[in-house]
Amino acid sequence: MTDTCTQLARAVDRADRKLSTLRSNRRMFLKQFAGPYYSTRQGGLSPSDTAMPLNMIHTLVSLLLPHLVSAGPRAMIHARKPALQRQAEIFTIAWNHLSREIEFARTMRLVVTDAMFGAGVIKVGLGPSEAGGSISEPAGYLHDPGQPFADAIDLDDYVIDPDATDRQSAAFEGNRYRLPVEYVMKSGLYDEARVRRLAVRDEGESLVPTVELLDLWLPHDNEVVTIPGDTDSPGGILRRVKWAGPARGPSEVLGFHRAAHNSMPIPPVALIFDLHVMINRMVRKMFRQSKSQKDLILFDDRNVDEAKRVRDARDGDMVGVADVERYRQISIGGPQEHSYKHLAFLFEQFSRLGANLDLLGGLGPLSNTLGQDEMLYSNATI
């Protein structure tokens, strides 16, 4: 049995270090997905220097998400014994009501979206039967006392055994979360003396002071322990309870691609991100070329007065000149034809690597007949 908080804290620190690259890349992907105007632009660069005018990551997610989570899931529960079918129908009604009550469809959209950028983690459980102190629903309005919950867990809060080659072999798995100090102190769920030693987040600034906790599921001990979210905190083990849920634990991890002998999945955005960058670099280059494009009229500088009359003439005027060959219009700069061809190639590759986005998104026909397009659609992969 794992008895010391120090052992757990060291293991969590190693897990954080191992997940740091995946988390860092995910933040980079999300910044591109949100665009440069989601938060305050930093630095003195002009928008044209850093702009992503064609947000291909947003296009990828917005086209794939409806195919993966189109609406709220509905249950249809059947009993193996005919005599229990009536109870199964009641259970179906109850489950569908609960799904709407806890906004399960919204949670699934968050989990699937997270899986595209890193890993989609969902945690399920049963809320405490009573609130602590004067704070009701400390985890949010979707967490009624004694009611099941299903929460999307941020990858920055998720930890898993760094030595595990898959989730089944992990010695621990868990997540950080924040709760009001008053609730933690008065709920009776945590060791009050040890809670008093925890550092309060944003003390004096936050409307409701909170502390960060970390739940760890220990499958070998069949326990869930709670320790401080800050592994350097002297709080110790704040809570220890026997796990009485599914053998897979309170969490599930959604991933679209798996690397052999690795517990974390490969996000689809990571496989297509470089194309997004290349497309926008090409578009910015073509934009700069367009700004430099000029249409000029050349003339013989020995006939300045005549050239001025040509320049000042209105549209449709007749202007007499000594020799029309003295004037010639030229165009310099501007996007080159090969740039358009290269951009079209990048678009084609982005659609192909993105599971045939043109077809899945209905952006245009890819063949001459409806039947051929239906065959392509049925073979498209996400």
C-alpha cells in the first residue's frame, strides 16, 4: 500500500515532466485554433506579420466535430430477463433525463475537441450527498449533491504513471481540481488539520478563496487518495477512500491515434499542423506580393507636357499624341502563378490528411456522379 504523500508527490512530478511536451504543443495548437484576436496581441509586430488569415485548424475541427458528436446521446436499455423490461424502460427514461440535466452532450463535445488537440479525458463519479458550510454545489451548478457527474478534464490537470506503457499498466491516474476553502474545511471529507496547512490560491484577490487538490486513483490498492495539487505543499494525504466503481477507474481517455507502448494518444491536429503553418506562410507571402504590385504607364520623358495631358484626361476623352508607341502600360510585382499552384497543392494535401475534408464538409463534389461521391464518403476516415 502506498502510505506516504512524498512518494506520490515525486511520482506526480515525474508525470508532469513527461507530459510537459504534449501540454506545451497543445497550448500552441489551441492558440492557432483560437486565432490572434482571442486574447491581447503581444509585441509590436504588425498584424500582417503574424496573421493566420486561413485558420485551417478551426476548419478541421469545425468540419469533423459534427460527425463525431452530432447531438446529445440517448440510451436504450434492455433487460436480459423479460420480467425486468419495465424497470429497464424506467431506467432508460431516468438516464436520458440525467444526460440532459448534467449537459452530457456539452461534455462530450469538450472531450472530443480535447482529443483533437491532445487527449480527451472524462471523469465520472457521484457527487457528495451534502454540501460543506454555506457553499452549495462547490464544483459547479451541474454537480447536485448525490447526483452522478461527468466532467471533461483539462490535459494540464491530468496525470498518469510516467512508467506505464498503456493505461491498464498505470500505477496511478488522476487530476487536479479546485474547491472553495470553506467547503474543504467544513465538508468532513478531508483531514481538516492538514487542509489548514495548504496554500490558498489568489488569497485576497479571489471572490471565493480556493485550494488546489489532486485525486489519484491507485488501482493496485483499489483506493482513491487526495493530496495537495502543489506537490511541494506539506499538506500530506488529505483523504483516502476505497474505490467502489468500474475496474477501469473514474476516468477514460479518448484518443484517435495510438503509438505503440505509449499511454498517451497522438492528436490529429499534430499530424496536420505544419500544413496549416505552410498554407498561412504562403498566403502572407502572396499578400505582400499583392501590396507591391503596381500598374505603370511608361512614356518618353521628352514629351512631358503631352504625358500630363494623357494622365489628366478623363475616362472616354480623346487625346491627341504625336506617337502612340511612346506610351506603354506595364504591371510589376504581384503574386506569381506558381504561388497559386503551390497553394492549391497545400490545400489538397490538407484535405487528404484531414480525412478528406472537402467530402466530409460538403465543400464540393469530388467525382462526376452522386453514387461515386457516396462511395468516397463511406470510405472517408476520421
